[in-house]
Amino acid sequence: MSPEKHVIEIQSGSKKIKIGDGSFTVMAGPCSIESYQQFFSTAKMVAEHGASLLRGGVWKLRTSSKSFQGLGSEALEIAQKVTKELDMGITIEVTDPRQIEELYSMVSMFQVGSRNMHNYALLKELAKQDKPVLLKRGFAALVSEWVNAAEYVNQGSDKPKVILCERGIRTFETSTRNTLDLNSAIYAKKNTPYPVIIDPSHGVGIANLVPDLALASTALGIDGLIMEVHPNPKEALSDGMQALTFENFENLMTKTTKVLTALDRSLQRMQ
């Protein structure tokens, strides 16, 4: 017997979207917010082609201390301006409990990255606020550990607020950045109450493979996708190798809509 499914309501600009109600949601944007022009052009394009929520990195947890760490407060100002101009919501990764208060007034949904899935201090603080939380699976976490982390965030809440995100796991394979675990994604969708979305960008780490995995993920019957898009991936300050170009994203969304139609499902649109 399947558990009763959670439906998560998210305020995206002046509109509300629902995840887990049977519709399909696409979230998209750059890995990092690098400038106003970069973020505005990307946000406008993804919104025009079917994204209903933006993503954009502010503080970046990087494997190397020498890598770009994000613009911080400057990126927040850019995000606030662009989301207001386009009347759209945004999900931003929170990396430290102290950032929650600063982000609260401007994000539609908090995001917990793979490295922080086991950061219980952060999860407990997120449990104290009422906005939705996108919880990425740790790259070496069991599904049971992922679900336990979600329960930390939902603890004490009068309504469900967690969306699970499969973003690839570490295996023996080195030809791709990670191994996208579709098995666990659909298992979590069928056997837990949480909505499940998939991040094919981090899941494979190679841009020309992202569309194929995105379409496979869509055909699974999960609740949505979150993807990285950049106006010029070769010049991206972070994760350019996995970012879709504007043309790539537009083509993918055309195909995604066809897959959804074949499954008798619909894409949530802001425009």
C-alpha cells in the first residue's frame, strides 16, 4: 500500500505552484549568479520556455578552496531584483544555519545540497521555518538515510514541506561526474510520501548527456526536474561542463512536453 502523498505548495512570484499533485514542474537557472545580465537573460529565457521556478547559486560549496565560491550578498541583490522584475520565485541553496534568516524573505524554497544532507544543525533550523525545502540526496546516502533527513526538516511542522531531489551518487564509474540513480528516485516516489524531482545536470555532469537523462527522468513519472542553464557555458564560473545552452534548454523543453503529453500529464507554466 502506497503512503499518502504530500503535495507541496510553493509561492512563485504572485502565483502558486504545486509539486506532488500530478503535474510536472521544471526549475532552471545558472549554477551561480554571476551578474545581473547573466541571471536576467537566463531567467527570462527559461521562464519563456516552461520553467516555473528559478534556481541560482549564491554561496557555493566547492571541492577546491581555489574555485569560485559565489558572489554572496551581491548575488542576493541580483536575485531579488530579477525575481521581482519577472514575477517569479527562486530556490537558493542554504549552506549554513545563519543564512536562513537572510534568505527567508526572498526565497520561495530553500535548497539543501548533497554535502549538507547530513548537516543536522542545518536541518533542525530549517524545521523551525515554514517554507518548502528541496533536499538533495547525499552522494553516498541510502534512500533510508535520505528519508530520515527529510523527517528532520518536517519535524514539528503542521504541513509537509520537503521535496526530495535525486542528483546522482558516487560509484566506481569515472566517465561521468556522478551516476544518476533512477532506481532510487522511482523507489522514493513509490514508497515514501514525498514528491521527488531529479537533477540530471549534476547527475551526469556532461551537458550533451543531460537532455537524454532529463527525458528518461520525465518518463519515470517523477514530479519534476531542476537543471542548470547558462548563456555561455564555456565562460561559466562554476559547473560550465554540465550547463545547457539556451538552445539546448528550448529543444529539451519541446521534447519534455511531448513526453508529458504521451503520459497524459501537464507542465506547470508561469507564462
